[in-house]
Amino acid sequence: MVPQTNWTKLGLFQARPDYSDGVYYSDSAKPSAGESCFYEAMANRSVVSVREIVHQFAGNKTLSTDNKISSWIHQKLSRLPGNIPQTFNLTYVSRYIATYGVKFALDRAINLPWVGLTMAHFCFNPPAAFYYGSQWMKYDYPIFVKALDVNSFQQWPTWLDGFKSCPHRAYHEYSTVIIHLYKSNVNSNKDALGQKEDTHRRVTLKKEHLHYTLRSEAWTALHVFSRGYCNTGVYQLPLYQGAPSQVILHFLSQGKCISIMNSLLRKEMVSG
């Protein structure tokens, strides 16, 4: 047997070339547009030490010394035979960058209390301009989810829009996404003539006038940020009856979404 120290001398081993040598064929592994943006964000992010970030990953655990931090990291990275790998929270990989903003997708609703056409839109609170009258909507239009899967059930509608990009969203510690669902009949201006004003809500979107008759409504809210980072995950949220009032929207802008919603439920200001 030839000693490993002699492999190179005898031509039995050849060192891998450097990437700078240009000999690797990488066209089949080109990064996607999202991966390129993520790489740029990671390359330009501020320096964050392990001591700073580990407490956000650990949650309520007290890691007061480097030894405790090292033990916790070792525990998280260890995988015992037969065990499923532990989940990794992507929220705290890169700090929020307003230039790239937020991406949000509404996939489906489950067990709606009505049968019929369900329309949906979402907006950010603050400012939640949609709920303060048409004179404010020009400052922050709601984003409508339009690609309804016609093969989905009416009480379990599915939307195929995928992620909606919302760049240049200013960071607000208690920012929430307000998701609004409603059963409705959509009418043109001509069809809406002669109808009572209180049965219609008029929306002006970039000079397009729509009237839709409200039958039933439901809404929910999701916290956007977490200590300078944008929450990343898949969520199943409870629905609340009606539409959020301006008072409720104000409360949501003043504290953590889950705490505020629990408080509103206890005070019976919202109902599921």
C-alpha cells in the first residue's frame, strides 16, 4: 500500500482547482432571481455576532455565558440516529432591508361561514389607508388577490397568485398585515345606479371604479416584523367577523399583534 504522503508525488492524487481557474461548468446551477437578491442582502448586511443573535433563536432560554451558548448550539446542531432534523427559523438570517420590502402570499381560506364568490385583499397597518376613506387610499392602495382557483370549493377557496412583492415598506415595530375576505357581488358603475349607498362600498383604484355589494365579511391580522427582522414562515390564522374598525387598527399599531388580539377577544371587541 502506498503511503498517503506519497500520493501526489506518484500522480495518485490531484488537488482540486480553484474557482478562479475557471474550469468548473456551473451553467446548470445558476442562482434564481430570489437567491441573487438574498445573496446581495447577505453580503451587505451589518455584522451580527453570535452572542447578539442567539438569544432571538433561543427564545425564553437564559444563555448568560459563552459555555451555555456553545452547549445550546451543539444541542441544536446535533442529530441523533433516527431523529427528524430540528427546524431552522429563517426569520433571523438577515435583517430587514426596506429596499427589498416584504413578500406576502394568501393561499387559501378554510371553513368560511358563507357560500359564494369570495374576494380578498390585504394591506399594511399602519397606515391601513383603505379603512380611513377613499381620500386616503391614494397613499397606500390595498393589494387584491385575484387568481381564484375555480376548481376550489366555495367555502374553501384557493388563490393561485403566489407571493405579492411590497418593496420600500417602512419598518414599523408593530406593523401588521390585515387580510380581508368578503362574499360579494361585483357591479359596474352602470349596474350600481339606483342602488342604496349603504349596501355598496366604492373603491377607486388607479381611475378604475368598482362597486361591490357586501354580503358577509371576515378578517385577520399577522405581525410582520420581529426585532428588526421580517417574520418568515407559513401561518394558519383565525378569522374574525366583520371588518376591522379604526379603533382596532389603532390598537394593533401600538403593540404585538397576538397580545392585542387576545385582549380584544377578552373585551369582546372582536368575535371569531
